[in-house]
Amino acid sequence: MLILVFILICYDAYVSWRVVTDDGLARGRMAAQLGFVWLMPLAGAILVHWILAAQSRQRDAPSGKYAVYEDYKDHETSPKIFDDH
């Protein structure tokens, strides 16, 4: 039983660390998520961890658009990714 409590505390601490180190969260949202993690230890931590993972996947997903390179506009030959042929 004591081992399960220790594992739960470690998991809550890990999720809390993920919340605190996430740069995309406002202070109010961060406080709400931390409160949810510690007031509902297992369910809150799982839910917040799932939300953070989904936000991270969405933020890191490729946009499918090419970057515009301003320095290539002055050259006669455009880069291969911009060729329409």
C-alpha cells in the first residue's frame, strides 16, 4: 500500500513538473491544473497529463506549408521546393 502511495506521489510530481515547465500556459490555467492534479491525485493527474500531451502533439505537428525564404526572391533560380514544374 505504501508503495502505491509513493508511486502516486511521484506521478503527481511528474505531471506537476510538466505543467510548470510548459511555456504555453497562463498563470491562471497553470494554477488550475496544479490544483486539479493535487486535489484529485489519480484522476486529475491522468487528465492533465493527457491534455498536456495532446497540446504538445498539436503544437509540434507540421503545418504542411513551406517556409518563405526572402533571400531567394532576388535570385534568378528559385529553390527546388518552389518549382511548379
